[in-house]
Amino acid sequence: MNFQEAQQLLKEYVHKPEILMHCLEVSIIMRFLARELGEDEEKWAIAGLLHDIDYESCLKTEDCFRHPESSEISRFSSLEEHAKKGAGIIKQKYPKIEEDIIHAILAHNEEHTKTKRENKFDFALAASDNISGMIFAYGLMRKSLEGMEVKSLKKKMKEKSFASTVRRDLIYDINKGNIDLDKFLEIAIKAMQSIAREIGFGK
Ligand SMILES: [Fe+2]
């Protein structure tokens, strides 16, 4: 599977603009991160793009797009299938998909899939999934992504009531993948800035 094929597949299963935008954000963060770490850029970008491919079909109601692992969403029992269903969709179409992509996708919803996050790729995906929401919310607050600093983002993350559905623990867990938190935040900000227009921030 190449990135273009992943884009096609995503479009078949996801139609809500806010979910598509979220997938794009996580994908670009994963791409920038892989580039910085000397990992497989295309592979990391594909995992980011497809990690929520089943999200729309797992939702029971129209307006409950939140992170799958947040307490707010956990009452939606259909999300117990989240990521498992997605892995199934991808494997059905691309049986030769690399196993580590599937593993990272399953592990991003570890609480339900019971697939444990255990390597750099897994921790990067779960952290990127969450930092995207944090940077987006902070960007909305300050009306721009431009000039956003790691220091102020970290400060914002400490405010529990701000973007409360974002799992801070999964962001901090980036250390378990041997990736420095500050470096990760710096890369994530740059990645989001690079698609500022596509995600609704004018320049
Ligand atoms: Fe996600």
C-alpha cells in the first residue's frame, strides 16, 4: 500500500470533514516525526492517516467525535470495536499490509483491543493522535498556529479543563518510545503549521 492508496481507502470509509481533517493532522505529524527520526516516512504517514478509518462507522450518534479512549466517549459501546474494525477493513483490501502498521493502529486503542503499545511506532501514533487535538484547540484559542511555542503548549497541557478530552498521558508516553517530549512537541507544531490552511487556519 502506498500513501495514495491509503488516501483512497480513507475516502471510502470516512466522510465527515472533521474526522478527515483529524486523520490528515495525525498523518502529517507522523510523517514529520519519521523524517526527523530516520524512520519510514510513508509507513508512518499511512498509519496516521488510517488509524481512525473505522471511526465513523463505530459512532452511534452524530455529534460525539472525541478521542476513542476518552472517558466521554467510552459510554459508546460500539467504540469497543474501534481499531479492530479498522484493522479488518485495511487487511481485507490490502492483505499484504505491513504488520507493524496494523499493530500500531490496534495499539492506539489499547484499552479495548488489548494490543499493547510496545515500540516507537506505537507510542508515536498514540501521542500524535492526541497532540493534534491539543495543538488544534490551542491554535483556535490564539487564533493562529503561527509562532506557537513548545513552552506555552506545555503550559496549556497542564490546564486540565482545557481540551479536556485530550489524553495527556498518551502524549507524555512518547518518552516510552525513546522520543524526547520537547522534540516531539516541536515537530508536531511544525507539522500542523505546514497544513494550517487545510485545517482552517488562514495565513
Ligand atoms: Fe484519532
